[in-house]
Amino acid sequence: MEIRVYDKTLSALGVIDESTSMIWTIRYFAVGEFKILAPITSNNKALLKTGNIMVKHDEYNDYVDDSGTIWRRAVEITYVHYQKDENGQEQIETRGYMITRWLNQRIITPQIQMLGTQQQIVNALIRRNIGSSASSKRRFPQFTVLAQEIIIGDSVNYSNEAFKALGDEVRDQCQQGKLGYDLLVDERNRLYGFYLYKGRDLTSGNEEGNAPCIFSRDFENVSEQEYEQSIENLKNYAYVRGASDGNNVQSIQEVDGGGQTGLGLIEFLLDASDISRSAEDSSGKSSEIPETVYKKMLADRGREELKGWIETYTFNSSINMRSNLKYKKDFDLGDRVTCMDRSWGITIDSRITQITQTFEAGKNSIEATFGESSPTLLQMIRKKTR
């Protein structure tokens, strides 16, 4: 494994010559992170600086385009700490995030209103705020959108929350569409590329003809594992409140997400007053949105929001690197697989939402998270304040 270091123009600065350990975590629905401990050498001091970009080179490639160009995930160093322990050993602790975090350097403006699938919506958000349709001041340099397969999905009447952070909205839309996303680098041509994709269906009963991928202690392809299930954030009925009309009357649309009654019915209020009652055409002329269309926009927002208030479950497993299943070949981030534990009486089809590689003392270990973990407290607060 080799760690190459670049500046933000992707000009090469050097290679880390020695490290004690590294933890490299990638996520399907969110921004990944990393941590490195390395001895204080003159080379490491010169390279491990905040703002520098690091790219991991090992046996795995993240994406290869039709021309054969290799694209890899990259991280930005955001924290550096020098320390000396009681034995006199000096080392540098370096932490940071995958460069997908850069999406949150942009606020979505102007507000986007459109009819489209999650794939079309996310691509429109990217193009208009950091890509070819953004102003020169807001556009990411050396940036392209990587080729994508057409991902089938339902079209919705979409309107983003006004002035929301781009990265947060891309994450939310990808979660709703079950899509993965990332910013990758092409080191040879010094390019950044937005990567939008959907994992394969590798479950035991998949109808796509894919070889199934089954993780189980019975097959000796996992060692340690833990399972959790939660209904703490489950909701299934939304009252969606829109903006006031000319008579100062607010529209309220009710969205039933599960047909439950009695104690099974769990309601909440969603404030969608950020959805404007007017829209601009391509010439910049503003016109009022018909009431029937506006109500459908509110209902679509409610249906999309309900997708985030679900029963959640998570399998965390340490992968046996010498087993029958090989990372990047038999499974990858975003793939849906089958997890089974007969002694626990659990068999679930779930998505690989996180993969952590740990490099230490010349050894490489992989830990995978299956399913969707419970939302963080901060995510729940953001939902409740909408």
C-alpha cells in the first residue's frame, strides 16, 4: 500500500515514506474519513499538512472508465497533531475526510424546482452549483461528471429546501434513491470527477443473474459481528405544511406511508413552506404554480421524507480476508448482499453502506457495515427543524 500526496491542483508532492497505522473508511450514503499515525520524518513533515490531498494506492481500484482511466477516492487533510510519548517516540497524527465533503462548500442557489428521478435531481444539483451550469466563481476547477448508467426510478416533483448545503441535499436525495456518490480523482490527467452509481444486487434470491454473496459465520467469511435493530425513529404518516397563498392560507397535504391505524399510526408535521408557490422559466420570468401542482409537490416531499423515518437495522462484521469472498471482486461498497446467522435466527438482505480498511504492522483488515444505521442526533435535529 502506498500513500501519494498532492496539492489541490493535483500536482504531485510526494509519497509518505513510512506510517505506523492507517484507518480508511468509505461510505455509500455519506462522507468517509481517514486517520494516519506516522513517525516524524522530514518527508512526512513536508507532506502531512492541512489542505493537502492524499490518494491510497493498493490492489483495489475504485472506478475505471470506458477509456481505461483509473479513478480513485481521495481525502483532504484537515487536522495534524504532533506528539511525543513518555518513551521519547515522536509521531504525527493526521485526520481528515473524503473530498466529497467539499460539496458542502456550496449552498444551493437559486432554488431548483423540477420533475425528475433522484439521479436526474442529483445531477442537476451538481451541474448548477459546482459544474458546467454554475458561475465561474462557484465552479469546481478541473471538474467533470463521470459517465453513469441510467438508474430506473420514480419521477417526483422536486423543490429543494431554500439555501440548503449542497452536500447535505445530495446525501438526502441519494439516500432516498438508494444511490451512492463520491468525488474521485484522475491523477494522470489531474481531474476531479463526480461519481454517482448504484450497487449490484447480490442477494441470495436476486433476479439479475448475479452470483449471490452470503456473509455468515457458518461459511467462515466473517469473524466478529454485531446486529442491531431500531424503531426509535419510525414514522409513517406526514402532515406536510406548505407556504401561504395570497389569502394567507397554508396548504396541508396528508401523506400515508404505510396504511397503519391505531397504535401503529405514527404521525409528524413536516414544514415544507420553503417550496415556493412560484417558479421561473428559462427566460427568468416568474409565474404562479397551479394549486393542484403545488399540492402534488408537497405530497412528493412528504413521501420522500418518510423514506428517512424507517425501521433500521445494522450488521457490523469483520471480514475474513482469507475466505471465499474477495473485496472488489465478489462484493463492494453499495452492493446488496445476504447476511445470515443461524444461531441468532437472523437472515436479512441488506446493503453494504460502509467499509473500513485498517493498515497496521504490515497487515490489512476489512470491516463492513450492512444495512442502514440509525440516523445521528444531528441528522434528526435537522429533520425536525425543517
